[in-house]
Amino acid sequence: MNDRDDSGVLAVRLQAFLRALRERYERVQQQGAAAGVDPATLEGCLSSLTLAEAAVRYLDLGADPAASRPLQVAVLGPTQTGKSTIVNLILGMPAAVVSPLAGFTVHAQGFCVDGAASDGEWTRQLFPGGTRRTSQELRRDELDAYALSQVAQDADAQARPPTLPPCTIWDTPDFDSLAARRYQRGVLETAALADAHLLVLSKEKYSDLAAWNLLALHEPLGRPMLICLNKLTPDAFEAIPQSLRARLAERCPTLIDAPIVGIPYRASGQLAAADVPGEVAQLRAWVANLHIAPRAKVSGVQKLIRRHWDDWTAPLCAEHEALQAWQALVSAALQEMLDAYRRDFLDHPQRFDSFRRATVGLLALLELPGAAGVIGRVREAVTYPVRRLLAGGRSWLERRRDPSAVRRRTLAGEERVLFDLIDELLVRLERDVARRCDAQQPGCAVWRALGCRLEQQGDALRERLQAAARRHHESFAREIQAAANRLYEALRQNPALLNTLRAARATADVAALALAIKTGGTPIHELLFAPAMLALSSLLTEGALGAYLRSVESELKQRQLEQARAGLFQGEFARSLRELVAGLEGAGVLGVPPEALAQAAADLAAWERQGSAAVEPAA
Ligand SMILES: Nc1nc2c(ncn2[C@@H]2O[C@H](COP(=O)(O)OP(=O)(O)OP(=O)(O)O)[C@@H](O)[C@H]2O)c(=O)[nH]1
Ligand SMILES: [Mg+2]
């Protein structure tokens, strides 16, 4: 790939980025939810983005030079300054409709002069999404239409040099009247397409802010510019051009040498070429002598992009920072939650039940002799019916008040702790997000969208986290069973202790418990604190195998911590919370991924480094 192709690839990629960014800004504007970007800034970003995107597109870097378009001149200016009038003066015929109504011209209309084909290859890529019409077909309710027509220089114009070269003169809509925003795109597209700009100002409009904003917007492009000062009364003929020049020096220094053509006001009727032959000749001569340097054109587009880059991308960076802050918030909250899980469950002497659950598993393995004989005493051993009855009465009362509290009461220790921690986590995140929703803060759109999500999807999120907690709890049962197996193996190595267990008075109760578990009659966590269980646990830990058993217990605890950390906290919990920010674009967020921004910034830098050297041979 040579430099020219390279440059084309970079420009095409950059153009795609600018288009995507413009579309996102437009969507945010339509949603009226431009949080973090004030409306005026948003409006400015949209104008400069539209201009820059079109300017890159119209560079035609990959196009065949033989098929390049003829000279294009855009006549721009505020409403009623006389743009359409000036177009007609240059063409030497009433091609554009002139009207005293403000905002009269609403479509871009190109007039192709002699030999500047209006049906060439280059016309195909004009105004994407816009419909081409003839001048007569243009309707005010179809604002994305444009017209391109062929005109012949009249005999009079040909007789009076300078004649125009093959070129297209574009009459454009205004950018400052009430409805201008609706057809602004046509103005910017034409300005980007044009090789040279003819700015029409008038005595009344030469110092309007809108006119100077337009000048400032187009200045970096560096296109040759002529300023036509129309409707100058005799008293203003000297003073206004001077004042204009002084302002140019102050506000747009690169335009200080732009030619200024003053056109006298004719009190009676419309202005005709015959009224101002000298001025018309100046305008034509300017068009005829235009020399367009492709190299300067490319560097102008690069300057335009560079001038606005930070303004365009600052809201994106603020969003990325907000998203990073959210990830940091999630990480910190989950770390605290994990600490609380250790404190409230793993290191909690009453609540940590995994080892006791392992010993229950052990009982099932032991299948102590004589167990069958004591099945009948199971219920007394654990006083099960009485407690069940009491619990039943209590839960009936509670169910009427808070069903979730009842559900929670039936949870095992670990689940109960996790469920409480999930509630605390969600409350904390909601509070932290709400604190950052301040409309003045950059990136607040992200926080607002997140706040809405947490509010709308809070219940579903809670259920998802609870389901994950439950899965973790259930999957750890396998580890508990493995620990039971290890305990059993250890006991088999120690027949004396096994006999002690069998001889103990607790044995009958324990065996009954084991059977109760095996037959599924009693929830396991109800048994863990039964006196028989405690007796068994203490027998085991006091015996000769005490040290070994304690090591099994601490290993079990360590495994449970690791599984919770990796599978639950850093796994499913983190994933669910991070997914919460996916697809936020629909809620006032621009949503350009950081990688796309980094790629575009790199493309711009590479394109600038390459400069426009590769364009020169094709000129
Ligand atoms: N009397 C007089 N009228 C002028 C002169 N120049 C322009 N006009 C009038 O000013 C009005 C506006 O002229 P246009 O050429 O339509 O102005 P425009 O800038 O195209 O206006 P929009 O299309 O609305 O943006 C028309 O009524 C013209 O006849 C002049 O020198 N003398
Ligand atoms: Mg007009």
C-alpha cells in the first residue's frame, strides 16, 4: 500500500468514527437527555462534526484523479444578506429565486456552469441521504433534498470578460434564521464540498454573532474566501469594510487578507448585474483565478479536526472515567462484602456450619450399628415435632407480614449471611451512584443512567445475585462431602476412637440424626445445633485426632473462602454488576467504547504525520 492509499484508509476510518460520533450526539440531543453536555456546546459539536465528517468525505482521497469534480464555490451567509442575488450576479442570469422573506432559500442548489457536468461521477456521493431534485421540484417540506442544474453563461456574460471557468456555484440556505437548524446540514455539507467560500454579509449583518461563529468554524479549513459586503449605503461604503478587516485581524487572523468586495445598495428594486458591473467583474475574476492546492485542502481538514477534537471527545473521556469509577466502586464494594462474609460467616463461631455439616455427612458414612432400632426415638432425640409446630405457628404469623423474612428464616447460615450482604451491597451502590448524578459533573449521564437501571432492575439484580449465592452454597456441599470422606478415612485408621464414638451415649441420637438426614425427613441446618451433634463434634475434636480434624476444618474454611472469592464475589457478582453498564447508550450516554476512541486518535495522529504529501502527485 502506498502513502496515498494509506492516507485514504486512515481518512476513511476517521470519517466513519466522526459519523458514528455525530449520530450519537444527535441521538443524545433528540432524547433531550444531554446530561453533562450543555445544549449550546452540544449544538456546536454537532455543527463542527457535520462539517468535518463531510470535509473528510469530500476529499476523495481514494478517487481516480481523472474523475475529479470541477471547481466548486459555495455562497454562504446569514439570511437576507443577498446570497441568491449574488449567485445570480455571478452567473449573469436569474437562476436562483430571490425573495424578501427571511429564510427563503432552504435547499442547497448548485448551478453547473458550462461544461461543469451536473451528471458526473462526483455527483453520486453528494449529500448522503439527501434526494436530488430539479430546482422546480424542490419543496419546503423536503429539507434533505438538493438541486444541481446545468446553466450556460449568457451571451452578455461571455461578451464581458472575465468569463467563468467550468465550475459549480452553490446557493445555500442561511444559518441564522429561526428555522435554520432544520436545514443547517445542507449548508455545512456544501461548505465542506466547496473548494472556495464566498461569504455574503450585509450592512446589517456583518457583525452578527452567527456570522462570526460561521467564520470561526470554517477558518481552520483554510479554503480561499472572498467576503462580499452587500447592501452598503454610501455612508457605510468605506467604514464597514474597514471595520470588518479590523475584526478579522482580531478574531480570524488567517482571513486577514481575504478579498472584500463591497456592493452598493440599490434603493429601487432588485439588484441586477448591470447596476454593479465593476463589482460583478471582481467576483467573476476571483472565481476565474482560484487555484486550489489539494495539499492545503487536506491539511485544512486535519486542522479542523484537530481544532475540535478535544471538544468532541471530552464528553467521551468523562464517560469513560465514570465507567472506570463504577468498576472501582464495584470492586471496593465487593471487597468489603467479602470481608464481611469472612467476619459474619467463616470466622463466626456459631454461623460457620460447614465443618458441622461435614460431621453430619460423616455420620451417614459411619452407618452405626443398632441405628435401625432407634429410628422410633428420632423425633424425641431432636424434639423435632415440637419445634416444627412452634416454628409453623410463628411463620404463619410472619408470612402475613413479610413473606421474604420467612423465606430467609429457612435459609442455611451461609445463604442467610450472603442474602443480607447482597441487600447491603445494593443499598450502598444505589446511594453511591445517586451521589454522583449531579448535572454539573462531567460523565453524570452515565451515573444517571446507572441510577435508573439500579432502580428499574434492582429486584431482578437482587434475584440474580441471590441465585448465584445459592448456587455457590449448594456447590460447596460437594466439598463438605469430600471433607466427610476424609474424616471417615481418618476414623477408620483409628479404631479406638471409632469404638468410643459407638459406645457414647450420644451415639443413638447421632445415628438417628444420620438416618433422619438420609431419609430426607429433617432439614440439615435444623440438625446442626442439636445437642447430639454438639456432643459428636466435641468428641471428635477432643480425641487423639483433634489436631487433624482442626486442620480439616481450617482447610474447609479456606476452600470455602477461595470458592466464594473466585466464583462468587469476583465471578458472578462482579459480572452481574459490570454488565449493568452494558448498552447504556439509550439513556443520554454517548457510549463510544474507549478502544474506538483510542483507535480514532491514533488514526488522526498517523494521518497528520503522513501529512498531505501523498496527495500532491494526484493534483
Ligand atoms: N433594494 C435592494 N434590495 C436588495 C439588494 N440586494 C438584495 N436585495 C433584496 O434583499 C432580499 C433578499 O435577497 P436574497 O438574495 O433572496 O437574500 P438571501 O440571502 O438569499 O436570503 P435567504 O434565502 O432568505 O437566506 C430580496 O428581496 C432582494 O431583492 C439591493 O442592493 N437593493
Ligand atoms: Mg436565498
